[in-house]
Amino acid sequence: MKLKPLTITILTFCVAAFSGMKAASAASFSVIADGLYNAGGLSFSPDGNLYVTEAGIGGSGGCVPPASGQGDSLCYGTSGAVTKIENGKTERILTGLPSLALPDGTGAGGPRDIQFDAKGKPYVLIGYGANPAFRDRNLGYTDLGKIIAPDFNTNSWTSVADLANYELANNPDGGDVGSNPLGFVIDGNKLVAVDAGANDLLSVNTGGGNLQSIVAFPQDILTNPVFPPSGTPSNEPAQVPSQGEEVRSPTALQFATQPVPSSVTKGPDGAYYVSQFTGFPFPEGGAKIYRVGADGKSSVFADGFTQLTDLEFDTEGNLYALQYANQSAWKGDFDGSVIKIAADGTRTTLLSGNGLESPSALTIGADGAVYVTNRSDRPGLGQVIRIENTKSIPEPSSAFGVFAIAAFGVAWLHKKRIPKPLRDRVVALK
């Protein structure tokens, strides 16, 4: 069969290569929020409280076909939310946000990231995960695929920028049309976002003007890639061979795969740093961190990771990278990792597995701790955890393993781990 490259995937992530990395003293973590539905990005507001997005579990509204055009449809609801964590208590302070998900509530597109400007004004990025042409036609007016400015006091919001429509009108990478915005950063009066479906980095003024693509990321060419074995369950059947069919690479033993950028942060040097989730078959060690300079050109800053989902710099210039899983996610092992990259390039794994599973985003607190959304693809089981002991001195090691995760497009693998159908819980999230 012909294995079709995946242009958009529904978020989920994968792991790492080995090239000589130091192992840190065992970090520990505590759970500070639980029971989240497809937890996404998280950010501290100027008042010191932590906010996390929940993509929700879709609903019983209109449906759109998945990115590949095969498999279960994604159906619309208003189960997305933003949750505030304050003094050990959680409260959904913004509800009724758009959500799009598979019938069991997994693979959700909805609120994916939240950031605050210098004055404390919040902005929320809403994901999508399908062809933008179907959005208005099948779902009616919705804010999927947009950046919005919410008002927590009135539980309302205004639309700032329509990233999905920009992809429909411009298609900067010239490939299949698709949009799935996943992460963004505020840079002065600009909102800079990645669209994992469109494979580009975009910029728009905070007032909504001058929306434009900064750079489109190139496809990766894999040599002798490892594919899922025949019969692997998938909500993307075009990506998995039929029973008994032998998988062969193209004649040149090469396979083109989508870049799938997953997050962006601004570095101390003023450049943007973009993490790569990678497309199917989510090659281990195949994910990169791109640096995008003021000239809009991208270069590889670091590589050897697997399905990266987020990046963040601390005040000392260390870069923290988050891996959704340490193996290709279709293998079913979702242990993830947090990797610290020092200014001199030294990599230290702060936490790998040991309860860190399919994480989607991280942020650094004023206390120096790393906060992570954990179990992000399991509706009702998502967490926010606080990782402590992150400044421990690396132990001597003769070899040094590079671990990094990513997460897009295999939420189906967790179906057996979800306690029961969630469609009847939509009301609880409104």
C-alpha cells in the first residue's frame, strides 16, 4: 500500500535518541491539579496564579473528517475551558470554549495554550486539527483555529486572529491544506504562533492586524523508517498497513514526512525557538529544535529528540524541552521526559518516566520549579505537576542519552486506558 504523509495530526507525542547526555539526580514531582480534560498549555499570570487550558471532549454538534480523510470524524461541542490553580485549589474560570474530538473524547482540538501580556491581559490559542474548508461549512461559526482574548469576569471572549483561515487562503508550505495551531508566545505587541497542520510559524499584532507567515518548515526525508506493524490500531487507517501486508519503504528507501511544529518560545538572543513533533511514523531521534532569526530564516539549533511538544527558557538561559513519549507513540509506551539544555549545549534529563506520561506543555515558575501538564491525552485524567530538585548537579556518566518528546496524532492508543465513554460528561465541562 502507499503510505500517505500525515499533514495534520491530532495531538499526542513520542521519544529520544542517544548521543552522550548526563543524567541528573532523581527529580521528584507533586500533583497540583487533577481531573483535567485534554490538558494543554499552561502559564503564570502576573499575579502569580497558574492557568491551564483544557481542550475538552468535543460534543454532539457538527462533525468534520480527520486530517487524513479516513477514520472517525471529529465532532463539535463547547466543552473547552481554562482552569485557574490558586493556593492548591482549581477552578474553571472560562467555560463554553469550542472543542472538537473523536467520539470517545480523545484527540481533542480546542484551547491549546494561554499566555499573558506584560499588563496581565490573557490570550488563548484554540486548536483545530482538520481542513479549514470544513470548519464554517460543517460547524457554523466557531473560534476553532483562532487566537482569542478572554474576559474571565464575564466568561466571554473576542476573536483576535483566524490562523486556520490564513492557512486556507495562503497555504504557505504549499502542501495539503490543514490547520492545527498548538502554541504561541507574546513578543511585545506581537503574538507569534505555530500551526502544526500548516507547518509554519506566524505573527499577528495583539490588535489582530498584520497576520502573516514568518517561515514554513520543510518536510523531513527519512531513510529506512520504522513503521507500525501490520494490524496496529489507528484512527488514521491510511497510515497503517493491512493485515499480512509487508511494509516497504519507497524504492530509494526514503519516506517524506511532515515537520509538525509544536511550540515556540523566544530566546535570550531575540530569536524564536520552535520544537518539532514530527509526522508519521514519528521517528525516534528525528525531532529537532529550530531557531528562527530576525531574517525569518530557520536553522537547526539542536536535534536527536523524539516528538517534542514544548520549549521554555529559564532566567539563566537554559532551555527546557518536553517529550511526549520516549519512543514512537504507536509503540504504546507513553513515558515522557523533561530535558534541560544548558547554554553550552550540555543536555541533562531531569525526569524520564516514573509517572511522567504523555505530557504536552511546560512552564517555569518564579520558584524555579518546572510545571508540566501530564497525561494530557486522557480526558478526565489530566494533571498539572510540579517538578522539584531541577537544579541538582548532574552525575558523572560515560554515555549521555538525549531524550525528547512530542505528541500529535495517536490518542487512539489510549482508548483502553479511559475509564468509560465521556460523551455524557460534556455538560459538566460547560
